[in-house]
Amino acid sequence: MAPAILAEGLVKRYGSIVALDGLDLEVAEGTVMALLGPNGAGKTTAVRVFTTLLPPDGGKATVAGLDVVADARALRREIGVSGQYAAVDEYLTGFENLDMVGRLYHLGARRSRERARELLESFDLVEAGDRPVKGYSGGMRRRLDLAGALVGSGKVLFLDEPTTGLDPRARFGLWDVVEDLVRGGTTLLLTTQYMEEAERLADRIAVIDHGKVIALGTADELKDQVGGERVELVLADANDLETARSALLPIAVGEIQTDRGSRRITVPVTGGSAVLVDALGRLSELSVKVQDVGLRRPTLDDVFLALTGHEAEVEEEGK
């Protein structure tokens, strides 16, 4: 079976800036691929190329078996796109927004109205459907925008940071909607900077930096690449951080991280629970009081930090 999305050596330049530098990517039909990467890594540029909004300067890309350049017009009928900001008209009602999109897709007046009502029900917007979007919450606007991306019944859906700026409740609600779509057979390419979002929704995750894929796999496979375990401790007194760091150096198998604000110290280790007991013994000998302690595997945040050299950057809520 041909992949739903395929990129081979994709290149895109903006003057002297190389946004995509030989991007290779393959997304199987009916699966979710998450693209993770720092700001400027090329995630949004890749989506714009896949959705025919930007022509590539090199390489090749196909979506639903159609070339993004040669078959651009036909391809637009096979995809749905939701960008970082809800593309809705706030002076129209929710129903009128979806009906308008249907007419732009040339569905005809009757089918456009039918499709609008179907999607309002699917996205739990029936009660708000005949109200102007101006009065919608941020989560409702995002759901309406996502509904608009599905008016044409696209086989492949592209979501570019769909939950940026939403509060946690709205974000979780949108995740439920996305999971329902995937269960119905939709192929999804998702760009995100939320590690939890990628871990929950994606079958596979591609980490992008400087316009190319630098790691690819399931969440567990990426964590295994980083390897090891972490002893994580919260001290009672931030002034003991340096003492604790010196005491724990002999058991560390990598760089120890400290955070004075949270009084937290994270030590990469091997050896499971035995090394945890050892760490607590070393601190007890120096009378360093521990408020909280745990042994955990690497998180996707650890993976991101290890692969890109810095933490994921996420916009603050409400911005």
C-alpha cells in the first residue's frame, strides 16, 4: 500500500535561509505522525508544501498518491487543513461558516447545508451552531475550524499546532475529537510543541531540526535512544543543591541537571531501585533533606533536549 504522505529530499528556501534541507518522511495510511521541533525547524513549511500552499525548491512530495505540484488542484479536494489560528469568520454563525466552506468546495447548496449540520453534531457544536462565532470560546473556535477542515471529507488531515493557546480542558477535548477522526480512518500529520500531545495522539513521531528529520520512531523508541533512567529529587532547601550534586556525581552516567527555583535535581543513572537507595544514603550522610524523590524513564522532553540541544518552546496559555 502506498503511503498517504511521502517526502523525498524535500528542499525549500527563503532567500539565504534553508527551511527544508532534504526532508524525508513517510506516513502510512490511517496513522498519525507528529512532527516535533523547535521554532524555525521547518515544521510549518513542510505542512505548507504538503498542502500545496508553497512549491518546493527541490525533492518530491506526494499526498494521497498525488504530486503536490503536478496534481495540486486535484490534491486540494483530498485533504483538510487546520492552521495555528482558527480560520473562521466571527460575524457568521458556526453553521454559516461551515456552509460557506461547503460551497467553496462546490458541494452544492443542499449538500453544503447537510454537511454543516453533520459536522456541528460531530464536534458537539449543535447548540452553538446558530450563534455568531464572535461569542465562541477559544476551544469552540478550534473545534469549528477543525470541522471546516473536514467539510470536503478529506482523506488526509494536516493540523499545524492545533491546540496552541488553548486551556488544558479545551486541549483535552480537541484530542478526543482527533482520536475519533483517526478511528474513522483519517490519516493525520500533526505539528506540535506539546510533548504530551505527541505522546497521546501519534503512532510515530518525527523530530525535525534545521529542516531535516533527525530522529523517527514511536515515543518509546525515541526514549530508548536517549536511554537510561533518571533519579529525580526535590530538596527541602535550595542551598543544598550543590552539596547534593557533588554527592551524587559518582552514581551519575551523564550530566546532572539542577533547578534552583523548584529545588529539583535530576541525575541520569543505571541500576534501577538499588541506585535510588544509594542516592538517598549519600544525601542522608550529608544531612541533605529530601522532600520528594522518584525513579523514572526519560520523557519526550528529555528526548527533545538531547536531540536538539534545548527544551521545547511552547507559547503561554491564552497568547
